Amino acid sequence: MRYGMSEIAGRRAALCAERPRERLLALGPQALTEPELLAVVLGTGFGGCSALDVAREALQKAGGTAAMLASGVSKIRTLRGFGPARAAQLAAMRELVRRGLIEEAAHRDVLSSPDAVRDYLRLALSALPHEVFLALFLDSQNRLLTVRELFRGTLAQTSVYPREVVKAALAANAASVILAHNHPSGVAEPSRADELLTASLKSALALVDIRTLDHLVVAGHRVVSFAERGLL
């Protein structure tokens, strides 16, 4: 049986539409949906289901892309079609992305690349079930020195002590700091307690000549900046 050129092109397009890897190679990763991207990472299906079917189910059960990327290996292993190898593969991929964002911030003026900082914080904090308080310590050229998780709390709150933040900033030899914490509730708006804490931390850090550049609140995909709101 012979096919015309248009029929061959049509069959190739149909085949490409069914295979995320071929779509990625033909159109680029930006053209793929999240399930398709995950299917490319998985490579093969499981139990009679295609890789795309496994990816769709996994993302749905995990609660979305951000939640899945933030999940630990033990949680990913509970998803159908995933085992130790695939769970480790996803964890390694997530860590590569996280380190890439940190590397970008470390080699550039953080204030000139705020998107990298926001992307890093979304990846690090957005899906956590408890509050975490981070500090990004910067040098005099606003380049990233280190990121430290300073405090961890409950679903609703965490206790932050200015003295410990100052000690960590001095230990990092920081010239300035960006503070960040998450709201597991999903509401990104800063609370009155957040505003009071920020003012207290800013005053304490100023006593040792360390500037507070911003305080970012992460809730899901939203990141709210104190500096942009005029709250610093």
C-alpha cells in the first residue's frame, strides 16, 4: 500500500501527537503539557497504561506539578507506576532545577534577576504542609552567598527569633538579606504578625549594618513582596 506525501505527513503528525518525546523534539519542551513533560521523564508506562496515562494519574493524585516536585521520595513511591528508581529520578530532577536557580542567583545581582529568586522559592516552599522561614544572605554586590532554613513551624505559624537571624547573617558575612516564608493555607497576603516580625528583623539586622532588602511570602504559585507593597 502506498501513501501520498500529505497522508505520510498526517500519519507522522498523528504519531507525534501520541508520543510526547517526539512532540518535544519537534516543537520544543514549551509546547508540552505538564503530563506530557512528566511522561517524557518516565519514558515507559506501567501495567498496560502508557507513560502519559501514568503521568496524568500521578499529577492528579499528587495535587499538581508543584506539589509533586515538592514531594519526598517516600511519597512519590506511593503513586501507581512509580518505584524507588522513578522516585529517585524525579527527586534528582527537582534538585537539579533548584541548584540551577541558586547558581543563577549566585553569579548575578539578585535584584536584577528577581524571577530566579521567586522561582526558587516557589520550588522550595510552595507545597510544604508546614511553615518554613528562610533567609537568603547576599554579599555587597547583591550576589547570593547562601540560603539557610532558619525556622520550621506548624500548619499555621512558626516562631522566628531575631537574635538567631542576626547570628546566621553574621556567620555568612552577609551585607544584606532577603527573608522568605510560606503560607500553607494558600493565602499569600502578609498578616499583621508578618509585618511586625519584618519590622523587628529589619531593626535587629540594621544594628549590625545588614540591610533587609525584601521579605517574600509564598503561597502556592503566588509570591508577595514586602518591598513592592511598600511594607519595608
